[in-house]
Amino acid sequence: MFATIALSQSAVTGKVTGSADKQPVFGATVSVKGSNVATQTNNVGVYTINVPSGQAVLVISFVGFETMEVPVNNRQTVDIELLEKTTTLTDVVVTGYSSQAKKDITGSVTVVKVADLKATPAANAETQLQGRAAGVTVVTSNQPGDGASVRIRGFGSFTYNIPLYIIDGVPANGLGFLSYNDIESMQVLKDAASASIYGSRANNGVIIVTTKKGKEGPPKVAYETYFGNQRPGKGFDLLNTQEYAELTWLAAKNAGKTPPSSQYGSGATPRIPDYILPAGRMEGDPDVDPGKYRLNMDDIPNAYLIVRANKQGTDWYDELTRNAPMMLHNITVSGANNKNRYLLAFHYFDQDGIVMNNFFKRYAVRLNTEFNIKNALRIGENLALIMSESNQVLNNEEGSDIAFSYRSQPIIPVYDIMGNFAGSRGDGLGNSDNPVARRARAKSDRSHNYTIFGNIYAELDLFKHLTARTSFGGYFNYSNGYFNSWPTYENKENDVLDAFTETNAKASFWTWTNTLSYKQVFNNLHDVQAVVGIEAVENKGRSTESRRQGYFTDALGFRTVSAGSGTQTANGAPFPESALFSLFGKVDYTYNDRYLASFTIRRDGSSRFGPGVRYGNYPAGSLGWRISEENFMRSVSWITDLKLRGSYGIMGNQMIAETNQFTQFSPNNQSSYYDLGGTSTSSMQGFYLSFIGNLAGKWEKNTTANIGIDATLFGGNTEVILDVYHKKTTDLLYQAEQLGNSGTSAANNPPFFNIAAMKNVGVDLSIFQRVDIGGKDGVKLDGTLTFTTYKNEITKLTETVRFFDVDVVDEANRIGGRFVRNMVGQPVSAFFGYKVIGLFQSDDDVNKSPTQNGAAPGRFKYLDADGDGRINEDDRVIFGNPHPDFTLGFNLNASYKNFDLAVFLYGAFGREAINYVKWWTDFYPSFPGGKSKDALYKSWLPDRTNTNVPIAEDAASFSSTAQVNSYYLENASYVRMKNLALGYSIPKKILDRFKIDNLRFYVQATNLFTITDYTGLDPEIIGPDQSFGVDAGIYPTVKNFVLGLTLNF
């Protein structure tokens, strides 16, 4: 009988290729219809299968392609070309230690279109992620080399809200070193079902990146380059010299004072002097005789400087900024055959900042290889070597170069009469620094960063459906910096230090991951996929800093720590080591391609916590129903695929100081000297209690519920993905008050306890639409809309404390209060203070209003929140927050013949921001620096009462500049044209003559326009999680115009 069966079968062989690129399809499933006989194509797309008869039908399937049925018709060779599917719901998605077809995923996963990332020329992929993934909020920085603030589904912690980044299976500190040209795929795991397999590191979501590998075929070369010209966006709207003088007179008049006479004279109207140093001098005055000029850097206090007034007014922002170039070069060589595949890539990126002497450069080499040792054994590696160099400026600080561009008076020129720097040295000129001088002196400062990142791995097919994998990866990072402090002479408050500082730091991380993966289909009904694994992780590092003063020359070659004459200071500290040990498992089950279920469990043990609470368990489960596969849906032709899914699970957060569990003692000259001999003259240094540890501190726990719908409509031309979620974080780590008997230092630096809670609820929506106009040779359009909204709320702090304030930009010292209050019932980083309800219009208005210190016509009128008739600290309220109501990203791609067009718009709506710059520029008495046009032309006057700008006066009070209030609050909503690109590809019939696969030229513009009511430099304001949304002079918006090409052969 067995012989009869064998004789009735015949072997059929063939090759499976893609219809578009004619490349072999590796891993396609070839089965005999109506039987359990099946096989897969090898590395070159070849298959062999036994069929029961010459009239059998082969079924060929592979993710991303249409499933085909091909009759054998007594043939021995059957070659097949697979058609690409028009829907992305069948694409393979990496979901953490494994991959699935997207149609089978029951968690909330966003697949980022990598081709769209290049729409925004930038140094890192984090910035390019903005608006590309629903549920992901990205706030970017315009400074070269800066990363972006990426938050997935709001905020879940006070201590750490950064997502976990996984690159080729290895955790990474962001994507800052990665070029978009390296990325093959990117997924964002947003709920517990998709992310909890990463356990205690998944609290803030997971971003998984797979880098490119070599593809089957002969060696291929890809080259891309672009050159860009960056232009600074709008500056500050400040007064010129004449206007500043008029404001000085107006402010003195309104305050009942005599105007200051040192610079502008003592007449009824101000007189603009010819010289400001010596103060207020006119041409011909013997005090401005150039022969008297004297500057000796060894005797700065006795310098005699002569500075001519800039009567037109210095635009300090314009002096500080400039047009700046940027360029990129990427070259990749790749290939593969049935034995190995390889990819070698070189990357160079160079971006000058629009601020003087500000730049970022990156050089990178990537090598990815894989070798088939035997049919069942594969080994490979992914290796990246990265070196970067930068000179960066302080960002969003009142002591930054950008801040000094609004803190400097317009009458001060950049240079004095001898070409040396001018500044605030002189009467009535304030205490600002010359920002141009600061950047000139920082020209030689450098930061270098060297990183090795990657992994080596091996895969062994133990049995037909069981694969073992081991991967050892990590990174080593070394960084150093060189910074000079030069003596200054031109300022009111000069720096006398002539110092050189050198910093060094090294950090290493390794992870060893071992998994067993199982995948099998039973009876064409039951699809089971499972993975179990074990993982170990370790981090450690060290930093040092050396500093010395007293150098005999300014020559940079002699600026070393050993060359100075002063006392050398050195500090060094190890980064506290940490380790993580984990066990995990996941099972995915599909019945009849219709009913889906998934269960995940992970157990983590972290050295960051005490022995009794070191381990945490993170389970998650999800269910899915592909409604479109039900019989009752067969007649609904316009629904191609429809899936309902839901998930529930727990994730964690272990990111807390490694030392939180330990009680610590420290030496200190004032706190730890003890008279052990009883003589009062023989004290010996000891140790004092500086920190009381918390051995009970444990994981933050994030419980997430998610309901989602995935729909593909109209034959794949429309795709809709909708998620609704509720995320609750408990056992939130918070620094509670320490007992008074703990000692002053320990009480002021309490440990973290698990006592707070927070929640986020929100909606993620992504809509994709494809439209073809005019058939095959017509216009092809596709657009993607992403919508993100979340509501964040602090639900608990401690039993006795319901809020804590954060000093963001030293406003506690400047204004006597703090802008940010984190408070139960409010979102993180809410804005707090007195709410301005108008300006006092008259003495009668003052008398009829609640009692308010400093109340006077033209000053702020505050809300009496408690209604007791008195304005005091009990009347302070939450008056805004920086969280957007929602964000939108819209990407449109169009092509016609050889032309292509890309448009990308991004907007954040319902955001608010604190424009702290207004404290410096809108109020005369704050500091005598640059002042706004509003201060002169819109400030309150008895005959100009229809305004919100208070009276200009040379006086400070509770009702004007001396309290945090809502005057600084602005609507920071905006819509921005992030990208506009037009490309042209040389026709293929021309390229074929030169054996070139593709040659495309393009022009591109970014940040072409921004629609916003915000008056600062940029409505995107980056900052710490507990206190973001406060603008002290953010790095400006940058417009970028790019010319580039891509070449493939």
C-alpha cells in the first residue's frame, strides 16, 4: 500500500519571486491545497514539494504578498511571481523577541513608515518621529545634536518617562546615534499586551528598531547626499536705542522719579549720547580721547575702555545668529546569497547651528552580516561604530547666550573703538554679557563622544518548528570634553578666571538574551506561536573632571591641565552599577485566522531595589476578533479586513537611583569634624548622616487597559487604526518629607517612597488613504493622518502633601514664586500663581476691588479665588498647563510619472506655555536690558486703557513684577509646515544604459511657516518632565532649504 502511495506522488520544484522587483522571496510557504503537505522557499526562493497528483493546486503565501493558487497541470517545474498586497495589515511586525503578521496582533502597535522619516532632515530619528505615530508626542529641539522629548501616551512617572529603545534586540539610550538610512523598520509598542514582555523597562512604551540587512542578489550600492542652508526664525521684538530711551523717561515719569542722567542726560526728553563708556559723553569730550584707551588683561579693574553708542540700536539676536550650512553623506554596500548576507554602511553628518560657533558632526560605520553555517544554523552580527563632535549652547536658561540677546541693551555695540568687545561695563547698562563675545570665547570648546554598539547572535533550528537563539550585545561609550574659561573685561560683572576644564566619562552596558521560539499550524486551523527566554543585563561606568587656572598664554596648544600654574582640582565618581535578571514568555494563538489570543508574563529582578522587593511580575493578556473573516461579513465587499481587539496588563518602571536603598554617610568640613580628644583643638574629620535609604522602595506599577479597532477598507486603499486606553500608575516613586530627627542633610534629601499615583486616558487614531487618478500612468496619492490626545492627572502624592512646586528658571529668586505646581487632581507641570483678570483702571477701581498689596491704576488685578475680599497666597490657582488637547500629523505623498511630491504638516492644539522672557522685556524694573515694543507702545496709560500690558514704571510691586501670575501665560498652539519636498527620478530607460537602478534629485524645505499666537521664538518648548513648558529663551526655529540626490546601482 505504501508503495502505491509513493508512486502516486511526484516532486514539483520551482522559484518564487516578487512581481515588482523580480527578487527571490525567502521563507514563502508553499502548500498543497486540501492537504497538510507544505514547505518553505530557501534563501534563493527555491522550493521542492511532493504533490499527490498532477492535477494538484499549490497555495503560495508570504506576508506582504497576495496569496496565490496555482494548478500544477502535470508540470515538474512551477515558477511563481507573487503580487504585492495593497494592505499593510499583513506585514510582518517585530513585537519583542519575536515577530507576527500585523493582522494577528492583538496589542496596540504602531508601525512607522520609515520612508517618511527622511522628510525632516535631522541628526536623529527621534526628531523625525514627530507626527508619524499616533499616541506618540514628540517635542523637538532645534539645536544641532540635541535629542527630542519622546513620550508615549502621556506621562506615567515623576522620575522617568523616556521610552525603552530596542535596536536589533539591544536596549539603547535613544536613537541619537542612528541615521534614518540605517533603519529597516520601526514599531512603537504602546499597551501592556505588546510591551509587557519587556517588564520593568516598558512603563513608558517601547520603540523597536530593526536595522537594514543585505538582500538577495548581486552587490548593490546606495548613495545619498544633501546640502542644506539653514536660516534662523523670528527674533525678539525689542526697542531700538531711541525707543529704549523714551521708555526710560516714561517709566521714571509713571513712578514719580527723576530719569537716570548718566547716559541720556537730564533734560525733559532723553538725549542719545555719542559714547556710553565713559557714560553719556559726546563727541569732542576729552574723556573719549582714544589715547586714553587702556586694556591690560593682567589689570582688568584699571582698564580704561571707550565705547561708542550704537544710536540705531544693536539687534543682538541678529548679531548672534546666522545662516548655517548642513550636509549629509550616506553610502551603503549590500548583498546576499544562499550562504550569507551583508551590509556595510558609511555615514557622515555635519550641521552648523544658526547660533555662532555651534555645531554637531557625526561619523558612523555600520556592518551587519549573517552566515548560514548549515541549513539549520545561522550566525550573525550587527555592529555600529559612531564618533561625534559638538560645540553646544545652553538652551532655555536665563544665563544662556540666547537669553543675553534679549537681556542686552540696544545702545551697546558689539565692539568698542579699538575692536575689542563692548559690554555692560558702564553706568546704567545693566549686567548682561555680550552674547557675541561669549560665543567667540567658546569657539574652541569641544565635546567628543565615541560609541560601539551592537550584538552577535546565533540561531539554531532544533526541530522543524522550534528555534533556539542566543544574542550577546551592548555598548561601550567614551566621552570627553575641553572647555575654556577666559577672563572678561567688558561686562559689569566680569569673570576673572583663566581656567581650563577637561572631562572624561565612560559607560558600558551588556545584555545576554537566550530564547526558544516555537511556531506551528495544526490542521490549517490552529496557529500557535510561543517564545520563552532568559535575559541578563548590567550597567556600569565612571566619570572624572579636572580643572586648573593660571595660564601664561591664550594659545590653545598650551591649554592643558598640566600647563596651568594654579592649584589643580579633580573630581571623579563611578556611575552606580545596576543589574537586571529576567525570565519571560509569550504565547500567541489564532483559530481559523479569525479568533486571536495572546498571553505574556515577565519576571524581573533588579539590583536597584532592596532584597525583599527585588523581583516583580508583569503579566498581560489580549484577545482579538477578525470580524471580516466571519461568514456574515462575506457580502460586505468594501470591508477588506476588520479586527476588534482588547488588552489588559501590567508594566513597570525600575528607573530610580541605584543608591536609593542605601543609607549613606559623607565627609564635610563643616558637618563632620569631631573633638575626640576633648581639647577643642584636636578635631578629626569623620562622617555625617547624609541620606537615609529606603530598602522597601520597589517598582512603579503601570496597569493599562486598551480597546482597539483595525480596519482595511476598499481593497486596501483605506486603513483605520483606533485605540482607546486607560493607563494607571500606582506605587509611584516620590520624595516624601523626612523626619526632623534625621539630621539636616538627610531631611533635605529624602529617599523615594512608593506613595504616589497618576493616570492617563486617551485616544490614538491613524487613517491612511490611497487614491489613484488616471490609471496606471496617472497621479498616485496617499495620505496619512495621525491624531493623538491624552489627559494626564496626578491622583495621589502623600496622605499629608497634595502638591510640590518646581523652580524652573530661577523664578523663585527673580519673582518670588514658582511657575509650576504638581498637584493632586491636576496634570504634571501645571502652571500656578495669581490669575490676572485685568488691570486696575482708576483709584476708584482699586477702592472697590478686594484688598491687594501694591494695587494702583495700570497694575495687575488678581482673582479673589476664595472670595474673602483679600488677595493673598490663598488666592493662587492653577491657570494653565503645557499638555496639548491633541496633536495632528498629516503626510501627503503624490507622484506623477517621474515626479514626486511630499508634504508634511504637524500641529499641537490647546497647548499653553509660560513666556518667562516677558518678565525681562515687558517690565522696566526687572533688569535694565532689552525691552519689548509692547512695553512702550501697548503699556497702560490713562488714555490707553484697552490693553493687557501693565503700566511702564520704574518700580516693582506685588501687583506688577514681584509675583508669578498668568500674565506670562500664552496660547502655544501651532500648525507648522514641517516639510515640502519635490523630486524627479531619471527615467529608467536612460539609467539602464549606464546600469543604474535609480537616480533621483530633490529639493526640500522644512519649517517653511508656523501659524501660532505664541510670541516667543518657538512654541515647541522642551524641558524636564516635572516642569516643562516654561520658556526662558528657547533655541530658535530653523528654516532649512535642501538640495539632494539618491543613487542606486
